[in-house]
Amino acid sequence: MPEVASGYVGLLLIADGLGDRPVPELDGQTPLEAANIPTLDRLAREGECGLLDPVAPGVRGGSDTSHLSLLGYDPYQVYPGRGPFEAMGIGLEVQPGDVAFRANFATVDGPMKTILDRRAGRSDLGTRELAAAVDGVQIEDVICRFKESTVHRAALVLHGPGLGDQVTDPDPHENGLPLLEARPRNPQDAASAKTARIVNAFLRLAFERWQHHPVNERRRALGIPVANLPLPRGPGRSPHLEPFQQKWGLSAACIVEVGLVKGLGRYLGMEVIEVPGSTAGLDTDTQAIGGAVIEAAGRHPFVLCNVKGPDVAAHDHNAPGKVAIIEKIDAMAAQIVTALGDRLILAVTGDHTTACTYGDHTGEPCPILFWGPTVRTDSVQRFGERPCAAGAVGRIRGTDVLRIMTSYMNVQEKFGA
Ligand SMILES: [Zn+2]
């Protein structure tokens, strides 16, 4: 689709893991219902509300599959597995034909037989130097790119001809179990057999270079488990996704606190903006994020913003923490609405429900509100799971959101005559 312009700026504001279940500690309210959110309540009153199934009713979406869906890409058609997104999120390029894995720095015993600690003490001490010691090695005709991520995490990208992604994990997924050989799922699959061979050789090479690496001598001296083995898992090929601008006719910026979603934004050709003070935790600087959104809206007609805190709090069973970060997001919404005013077409929702009582993602829908000068109103007076269930938007799916927003922005091509 060619670039379209209407003067409006679409902002899709995702409070990560926004939806929740009633929490006994909050007198049976959800964190969103319990929060003091005067701005989001006003936007709900002035706009149109509903419930959103990020992927489909009852599906416990991940942040990656849900964001794909919310940007209009059906994850059942295009989701490549976590590996490619993880890799792209930390700045490794993933090209068509590459196979990418998530990985851990792990501790294996001397003969490289038994996994002692799959996360190498959850310490990032020296992981950058260790990654640099193996990054770029060539095995057969394949270049192995390896880069550290946060704490004990990393990513591995294999770049070369004739690679398949149907390989089993060398990761036994539990401490004290033997390291496994990567194998093709189907012995006839020569491309995946090649990938398995490269992975196994890469693990041996990394073990040899890391076992007596100065970083690990330092870790031994400090009593930290050595990081002497990369443990890759979750392989996937690079996805074939239509760039966002081509799909929707809108250039876009991406201001998000989830590495996987940064990777997705980069892959879709969005401008990925890093915000100092954005920590992906409850202490994140929402005012700085709001400022970055306002600034990006001067350059792009569409902005995706994700604040991770609500999900982090809910994973920790921390309902008061989730209430507090939702209140910070409310203040950020006020800041953005004040600055952008009548130019703004806003959608506020979550990428999935993360229930404080359960400590993980669950399949209930998230509340959603649309607000802007072209948006109709309904009778909903407050932003929350229960009030939004009565809204005029009804119950929609993630893949509906961009269609609804581009219609409100008057930039959607007509379907038919
Ligand atoms: Zn999420």
C-alpha cells in the first residue's frame, strides 16, 4: 500500500499483561478496576470500548504472538518460533534462510556430559566476552553468530545455505540431566540434519574456548558457576512478513520494553526507539516513554508503545505493584493526550491477560478502548474488564485492531467499489 496521510497519528498503547482476574486482596476487583486512573476512565467515557482477544478466545498468547496479531499479522500463519525474535531483539540480523535459536549460558561438567546449571548461576559476569570468543566462527560453510542478551540469556543465528529448523534441542530442560545431541526430527531431512551437525560442533567449539577462558577463571574464583556451554533451544527460520508500511501504508515507530517485540518492530521496518530510563520493570520512567511517543509522533503517523510493568508485577503475584504501574501508565496517557490532542487516534489495551493470582498468562480477553476525534462514543463510563464488556466495540480479535484504527484515521483503502 502506498504511503497515506490524513494528519492523524495512530497510537497503539499496550500495557503488557493488562487484563487480570478478580484478586481477593483487592476485594474481588482486578488491578485495572482497583487502580485510580482518571485519564483512562475519561477516555473510556469519551470513546468506545470493548473486549479484545489478542490471538483468539481462550488462547494464552505470548507477548510475541500477541503483538504480531495486534499489528495485523495472523500468528498462526507467520509465527516462526521465539528464536528469530529473540535474536532480532538483541540486534542480531536474521536473514531469509537463517535458523535462529534462543540460548542460555550454562554450566556443564568437565567431560561435557551432564548439565549442572542450565542458567550458569543466573550471572551475566563476562557473558559479553564469552560471546565475542565464539561469535562469527565458521563451521563447514555456515557462519555462527552468537550474542549475549540479559542475565544468562543469549541467541544463536546460523547463516549459510541449506539449513533446516526441524531439530531437537540439545538442552535437556532440567539440571542434572545429560546434555543431548541435536538431531533432525526426521532423519530424511538433510537440511535439518545439517543444522543439527553444526549446532553440535558449535557446542564443542564453545566448550573448548570457554572452559578455561579468563572469564571462567574469574567466575571460579568468585564461586559463580562457570558459563562453559551455550544451550540453544526453540529454533526457527526467519519469518516472511510484509513490512508494516507496505501492509498499512503508514511509517511507524516502535517504543517497547520487550526484546522480542523490538525484534519484531525491527523486522517489520519500524523505527525502534530506545528510551533512557525505560527499564521494563515497575520503576520504569513512563514520563520519558511518553515524551518519546510524543516526539516519534512528529515523524511517523503510527506509533506502537508497550510498557512491560503490569506483566512483570502479575508474574510476581504482585497485585498492588500492578495497580501502581497502571496508575503510572494513566499519567503517561494524560501526558500524551495533552500533547497530541486532536491529532491522536488512540487504542489502549493489553497484549494478553496476566493473572496475579496465577502468576502467568491466561486466556481471558483484555479490555480495549478507542479514543479520538473521529471515534464514536458508547455508554461505558470506566476503563476496566467489567465495564468494557458492555461497550459498543463488542468482542474483537487482535488482527481487527489496525483495521479499526486505520478506519478511524481515514487512511484505509476501500474494500470494493
Ligand atoms: Zn506480553
